[in-house]
Amino acid sequence: MTLEKLMAEIIVCFRKHAGSDGNSGTLSQQELSEMAKKEFPSLCQSPKKDEILKDIFAQMDIDGSNTVDFKEFMVFLSCITIAVEDCCKK
Amino acid sequence: MTLEKLMAEIIVCFRKHAGSDGNSGTLSQQELSEMAKKEFPSLCQSPKKDEILKDIFAQMDIDGSNTVDFKEFMVFLSCITIAVEDCCKK
């Protein structure tokens, strides 16, 4: 799969999860939890996952709107990807 | 494909292209051009693509090292993805 397609998949995935409540422009905390369980299975092994997800949501919600828009989502996704790539180098 | 897998694919793709010169930590301008042709086929339709890619490389190379590291690459990839998603909304 080309990077071009990967980018399109990221947009489609965000909209799929964000659209559960009829508004595909933003993720609510509930939608983020559902997304995390499906899209980040290994991250969700922890017994403390609900607590972790609550904290993650607060950090993602840069403008404090109690929702996460696509820009906030991409900033978060990039930070995790950079951190994972950095770990792989060590 | 889960977002988790998409993230891993982005890392693998970067390293594959960055590794052509033996250093998989950074992209040279030549490596970026090769990556763009393979990974962004629709972006590379323009007859001015070489000129465009030179300009893109200069913008990606935030620290002026004449190479693009993974962090710079992810900032760039996120900006394009956000711009594409924004276009799709209009």
C-alpha cells in the first residue's frame, strides 16, 4: 500500500469512528474509546486502559472543546508514531 | 488494517526509502524524489514535479541539515493529510 493510500485510510478511519454520533467531524470521548479498542488493540491490553484513555483524550483536546477534531487527532497520531519509531531505534 | 498497523507501515516505508544510501535514519533529496514517485503517484503527475519536490524537500528539512529525519517527515505527512481531509470536507 502506498503512503498516499495510507493517508486516505487514516482519514476514512477517523471519519468512521467520529461519525458514530452523526457528526463525523469530531471524536467524542466515547468514540475515542471505541476507536482505541478497535484500532490500537495492543495499547488497550492494560487493566488501567479507561483511565489512560481519559488522560489521552484530555491531551488530544488541545482547544478544550471536549471533542477531538482531525487536526488534533493527526498531531496525536504523529506523536505516537514518532515515539514508536524512536523506541525501535534503541 | 488497524491504525496501529498503518503507523507501523509508515515507519517501515520511511526506513525502506531512507535506507537506499545505507543510512535508514534520514532521507536525502534523491531518496525523497524516489519515495514521492512510488508513494505519491498522483502527486507526481505534474511536469513540474522535480521543481515541486525540490521545494518540498527544503520545507521538510526544518533544521537545515540537508536531510529529512523521521520527525520532519511525520510533520510533513500530517500537514498533507490534514490539508487533504480539509479539502474533502468542502
